[in-house]
Amino acid sequence: MNEITMKMTADELILSALREDITSEDITTNSVMPTAQAGEVDLICKQDGVIAGLEVFCRVFELLDETTRAELFCKDGDTVKKGEKLGVIHGDIRVLLSGERTALNFLQRMSGIATYTRSIAELLSGTKTKLLDTRKTTPNMRIFEKYAVKVGGGNNHRYNLSDGILLKDNHIGAAGSITRAVQMAKEYAPFVRKIEIEVESLDGLREALDAGADIVMLDNMSVEEMREAVVLAKGRAETECSGNVTRENIARLVDIGVDYISSGALTHSAPILDLSLKNLHAV
């Protein structure tokens, strides 16, 4: 996550998270640490995984006090091990205490997504199929969660509704048919935009191909149907399969030959990676 993105977008969201946790003051910290005191605390990994979100983690403390300094021993995308010391945060003890939970919430969530994504992406290694995320993200956390997917080895689907055309079942219902939906999208959208449409059957696929869709999403179709769909779409449109894809069931999709597999589970079902701030002391 580059500096411009951090300042233009992430800072506002991080500050919102801090305001959620500190509405007026950190009454606990202020009761035991009434004045400034320099200190440091260790960032400890409590389970194996992939780390992601270190810049966001550090930024939490910097927004509370710009003099806070992080000494990190790893970088985003690194595999980390249980018991490993990942870094040391130096600063006012009051800042370290008040920012601890918010900083860890970001880091644990993002690292959990990166870890889960990596475990699925590895199952697709050696194939042409790319792993995609979805818009099934935590409200106000999308920028962080989609970044974590990329750190874990996945790819981002459209970022939001303004970023790409994806005609799903209710859009088709609103338009009246697959053909009409694609036609209307072609008439409305800039010519540089690809048009993707969701289909649930081989008949729907044929209609989408004839209408000139650029990408067809094979939604909740059987493995046998998807194999046939890939053959039908070859040279005419890219293919994406979707529908309750998880680490536990993706193996059945690996050799189908689709261009993309999208999984909402990457962001909505990944468990956090257990991390902790320990050994706080004055210096």
C-alpha cells in the first residue's frame, strides 16, 4: 500500500477506527500513565501464517503520535512462525497502549486473509487459472482486505460498482433477458469496458456468447457443465467460475480450465492470524 493511497484513503479509515475505540479518552491508560513515558513493545506471532498489513499497523500509532517508530523484522507477504518476534514499536507508552487493539485488529484481519488466500492460491499453482476475490468484504475495510488478498497471492476482481460491469441474475431480470442486458450494457458503457455476465446453465451461456459478452461467470454449475462451458466459450469469451468456493472444495475445479475462480470466502470467511503485543516496558 503506497504512501499516496495511505494518506488519501487509509488514514481516514484508520482514524475512524481509532475514534470508534476512543470516544473521548483512554480512561484505563490515563489512570496508570498520567504523563508521557518513552517505552517499547514487541510484536509477537502466535501462529504460523502470512503477514499482511504492517504499514497499516504502524500507521495507527503514527496517527496518534507521529514520533512513534516501528522496527520491523519482516515485510508483507513473508511467512511467519509461531513464537517469532516480528518487530518492536517505540514510542510514548500511552500511545502504545491506546493504539494496541486497533492496530492489532487491522493486522490480524489482513494477515488472516493473506494466509487463507495463500493456502488456496497454492492449490492453483501450475495452472492458468487466476484466483479472484469479490465485493463480499467488511464494510469500510475493502481497501485493506483486497490488499491482503494480493499479498496472499490472489487477484482483485472489480474494486466497486464503478469499477466494472458485472450483470448478475437480478440485473438480467431487470433488463428482461441475457441478450437485452448485454445489449444495454454495450450501449451505455464506454467501449473500453469489458462486459461480464452471470449464467446458470449452458443455454444461458450460449445466449451470452451470442450476445457478445466478454466474460461469462459460471455460477453454481456442476463440474461437468463447467467443463463443457469452457469448450463452448473458447475463443469467444473468458470464463470465471463462482459459487461457494472454499479451500475445502476448490480441488474439484483445478483442472476444469476456467480463466478465473472467484471466492467470497477469501474475505468473508478467513480467520484472523493470532498476533500479540507483549513485553511493554519503559526505556
